[in-house]
Amino acid sequence: MKYSYYPGCTVKNQAKELDLYARACGEKLGFELEELSQWQCCGGVYPLGSDEIATKLSSVRALAEAKEKKQDLVTLCSACHHVLKRVNDDMRCVEDIRVRANNYLQPESPYQGETTVIHYLEVLRDRVGFDVLKEKVTHPLNGRKIGAYYGCLLLRPGKIMGFDDPENPVILEDLIRALGGEPVVYPYRNECCGGYLSLKEKELSKSMTDRIMDSAEGFGAQMLITACPLCLYNLNQSTSGAKLPVRYFTELLAEALGVKEEVSGE
Amino acid sequence: MTKAEKQAELIRQIGGTDPYKCMKCGKCSATCPSFDQMDIKPHQFVSCVLHDQIGRLVQSKSLWKCLSCFACVERCPRDVKPGKLIDAARQLVIRQRGQDYLNPDQIPELLDPELPQQLLVSAFRRYRR
């Protein structure tokens, strides 16, 4: 099975391991991520203004290329997923945005939101299946106590993202279970890490990540996993006493599937 | 139409949401992770737009404390979307010449080696045109 793949700026730079592990695990699980021939940065956050068009065009180009290739479009970074999914929803449901974006881009056939945007985690859950994944695990995590950190971008707004129950998600916990770990459910797992505020308002974002870290540690987590490079960065900036290690979910996946060493060259 | 009324109308348009649906339950403020740091709270944002008190709103520090984490949007029982109103007020400010909240010249001193690119592009999109 071949998917179109939108990596995004961070995955190509600061978060290379998120991508390398994901590709290697894909091979192991029988699917291939085919990077779009041309993609541009999604902008990191969805442009909320109802009159914003130009800021959405880079996403529309990526979505339209996947449509041409007749493939579903897989994302890995939470931010890219959020932006592409919401722009796609606009193109399908908001006539004003659809008409103006198409007038601007002048594609051969108008793009009307036909592409399916699917996060790597959704591929694991809905296309591979956690039960099949479980059978392919060669190095189970031996009951390691792992807290899933969702953040906001994958879950909200729930009606558009359609990723999981926005208030009580289970997808990462189910993944941890399939890999042989023990998921730790804690209250702050879907509260914001501070996002881009850590650039100019460090103290404020630290207070948020401290709350998350303390909450996870209090419920017995030994480590946290996330899909988002910005969440990972912010959580690592936390000055809380807990200081739990934070990893990308793909790293754990690679470990359990026995491909981690060959990717990291260890 | 006074200037404040025009601006309130513009915020409703850019925000694409209807503040008249608000029933003042305060759930948006109760759930906001930046609540402590905000001079005008999310539920008061809605009230300001309703009552054309735009001057207060565009000078508010809260514009720069909001994370767009959509907690208020997700949890609003009336689908008022306070986070979208806050973004619209922010747009009203940064779309004016010289009102950027982040300048490229400031970036080098804010960088650290671990910082993900995603952080910079996100900040640029929310803080300036």
C-alpha cells in the first residue's frame, strides 16, 4: 500500500528521527510513504480568519497533488496534520474559500476537498489495525509505564479533526498497549503545552508544561510520548521536578518492531 | 455606524462566529490554560464584541496570551468560538502597518539549538502579517 506523504518543515530538520522511524516502521508493516514531489510549509498554525486565503494555498497545493496521484495523504507532524485537515475541510465545505483558492491557483480541474488526510497514527489504527500491529511486535515494551501526551492540535476542533474523542482519546493508549507497554492515563494529557508562546512568554509555557509533567508523574508515568515536535520541545523545557523523558511515538514503535537500531545506527 | 461598531462588525466577520449565541456560562474562561495571565478573559472577549467595546479589546494583553489551543472552542456549549473572536481581534491589530508583535530582528536572540522550525513559523503567522 502506497500513501502520499507530507513531511513538513520540522520533520525535515529538528525532528528527523520522527520521520526516519516512521518510514522504517511503515516498511515493516507493509506500507510506503511516498513524499510529495513539491510541498511547501503549511504555516504551522491554521489561519483562523474567515477571510484568509493566501495563507491556505500551500496546503491546497499539497492536497491537490495527492488527489492527482489518487492517494490518501499521510501526515506525521501534529501541526501539519491540523492545518491540512482543516484547510481540506474548508475546501470541501466553505464555498467562498473553495472558489477563491481555485481562482487563484487555476488547477486543471478545481480542487474541492477530495483528498483524504490521514495521520500516521490513524494509519496504524484504521488501516493496519492495532491487533495486526501487536502480532508484528518482536521486542515488546515489557509493561513500561508510558503516558500519552496528545496536546491540542490532533484533537480539536473534534468535529473537523475527527481523530478521536477530543476529551477522552484512546488511540495512543491503544498503541502503547499493542506495543506491550502499560498506558498511564492522566488528566492533563489533552491540555495545551504552550505552543508557540514558548518563544516570547517562556514562563507561561513552562507553567503549562510543569502542570502536564507533574500530572503524568503523579499518575505513575515513567516517560511520555507525543506526535508533535513543538510539544516535545516545550515538555523538555519544563522545569518541573518530574523531568520525565519525552519521545516521539515512532521511536517506541521502531523499538517494538525491532527496527530502531538499524535506523539510528546504534 | 461609529468606528467601534464598524470594528465590532469586522471582528464578527473575520471570526466567522456569532457572539449573540453566548449564554455567559463562563466555561471558556474556566478551561483556558492562559486564564491567569489574561487581563480580559475569554468570556469577556465575547462580551466586548457584543457591546462594541473594541478599544479595550485591541489593547488587551490577552491577544498575545491566547494559544489558539481551541479548548474554549471545543468546550463551548453554544458554539460561540471565543478563540476565533480573539484571533480576529489580533488580526485587526497586526494587519495595521507597524503593529507586528514579532520582528525578524528579534529572532536570533530568541533561538536555541533545540527549537523546532514549527515554533517559528507558528509564531510568525500569529504575531505578524
